Amino acid sequence: AFSEQGENPAVIGSKAKKAIVDIGGETYNVLERPPSYFLLESERIASEAKAEYNTFRQHSAASMRDLPGRKHEVAASIVFLRHGYSVWNDAGLYTGWADVELTNRGREEARRAGQLLRAAGTKRLEVVYTSVLKRSIKTAWLMLDEMELQWVPVRHSWRLNERHYGELQGLTKEACVERFGLKQVQRWLRGLHDKPSSWSDREKASSVDRRYREVDVPESESLHECKQRVLPLIEELREEARAAAARAAEVAPLGSNEYETPVIVVIASEHVIRAIVWAFEPLDEESVPLLDIPFSIPLVYQLDAQMQPLETPRADAPLSRGWYMGDPERVKAVQKEVHATVTDPERASSEGSCFLPEPGADMDKWVC
């Protein structure tokens, strides 16, 4: 009716869920379009993320007070982000290379990560890397949408796929522990060199398609093998960060207040991020199994001009260079949830466990 009249309607008043509109001198009561659910949720998530970022800043302010020159040392930053909570995470299934969806919780976690990065003032986001699995790809989409940076390039690499679980893929934790024993499952999941047997033909058939046509798909992987697989990608990240820092320095020199630190975001799965952290941090082999990677909380590494991670008091042991951008209490709560997936106090009391509680310590001790 509006287009037939050839005139633009003017809203001259409003009532609950209705608007009074003037068209050609006549007034009409029309129903108002309700606000978008997605928009309302964005406003809520943005508000919560800002509050969380302020909590993070208050917590980290004391640890950074003695480092007034740190900002001028940072040439680039790389942010690692575990994908949001997936349907197989929710079902307690070992996922590996299975291509599964995010849950509603996972979608909100991804959006909150975007709002956290936005609250932190991330301006020069150069590129986003993901695996070729949709739980990582959709986490990237949702994160970028919240940041209003949908145009930022996204690159997909099979090297960022989750560590290959072999025969564990598609099985529940309970079934695996019942069949192989708790300590053996812990060695496979958190050890560095142990790996399960090859995956089943059913899982292979449902997971491998033309996206892997030029890839020598593994049958199973240890964490060490996963690390070797991702090392070429790590070098690519360093070169990308070096080039981005050079471009930023053309606008304002490194060390000046005007220098905008370029940021690269890498979105992947739990164990491939553990492998990358193992490469980025000076960790001993007893510390790597203690890394609990929370869902969709940014893990930040600031790089110097040589593209080496800077040590920081913001890091919590066993890390010394990377730090989580989030409310410390939420970080610990999600890490506790992640840790619970590889522990079983009842079975540990009878079968033993690779994780030994340390009295008065925040973390267990790895003893396998």
C-alpha cells in the first residue's frame, strides 16, 4: 500500500506494540515489527563481555603495573581460540576429525569471544585461520559478526584439524575407560607419545571427503605427531605476523603511541591448540598434559619484533607467555569442566590415575 501511494509514511505516535502512521494525510494504526532476537542477544552478550573484560583488566592491572614499556615491545599478537561447545562435546563423544555442529551454548561462546575482542579494542585484525571443520569455521563466522569485521579474510587449513583420535573417534569416555582402562585412556588423551589404534572404517568413511584430496590423512595421532603436523602452519603464522607488523609500521613506527598492533586469530580444537602451545611455550613434558584449553576464551600471545612470544606476568602456570582474556573465575570454571573429562575419581581410587592431586596446589601432577 505504501509503494502504491508513492509517499513515505511518517510515524507520528506510538502505542504498545503499535505505531500511528501518517500516509497522505490519513492516519493508520499498524503493528510494530518486534526487535530482532539476534540483535537483542547481541546487546546482552556485548554487555556481559564488556563487564567480563573490565573484570579481567582489574585482575591483571596489578601484575602489569611494573611493565610500563610492554606496549612498545609488542609488534603483533596471535590469539588462539578453541571452537565453541559442540554437539559431541555435549554427548561426551570423542570427536577428532568428525565434522559436527556447534550447540547453542557453543554459538553463544563464539559470539562472546568476538565481543571480548571488541571490548579489548581489537582494531587491526589481519586474518583468521580455522580448521576445515565446521565447528571452527562457524565459530569464526559468529566471532567476526559480533566484531563487525565480516570482511576480514578467513583461511582454512587441515593442519588445524583436531588431533586424530584413531579408534576412539565416535566413542564415549565411559565406553573407552571400560574397555581400555582409565590410565590408558589418559595416556592417549594427555600423554605426548601414546596414540590409539587406527580409526574404524565407518568413521573414516563418514569423515574423509574431497576437502582432503591432497592430504595424507592419518589413521591416528599422538600429540607429538599432531605438533609435527602443525609446525608448518606455525611458521606461516609467524611470517603472516611479520608481514602484518611491517604494514602497520608503514603507518606508525613500532614503539610509538600511534602504532596499531596487528592481530591474527587462530580457531581450532582442544588438542591441536595444546600442540601449538607446546611449541610456543618453554614447557617440560610433565607440564604439557596439564594444559586445559577452555571453550572460546581468547588465549593471547604478544610477539616481539623477532616474532617470539613475550613473557608476561599475566600468564598462569604452567604458561609463562600466553594469557586468557577473560574473567579468571570463568576461565578456571571452564578449565575445571575440561579437566573433568579426563579424570574419574571413583575409578582412580581403584585403578590409579595419571593425574595425582597436589595438596594446596591449583593443578594435579602428571605421573604417567
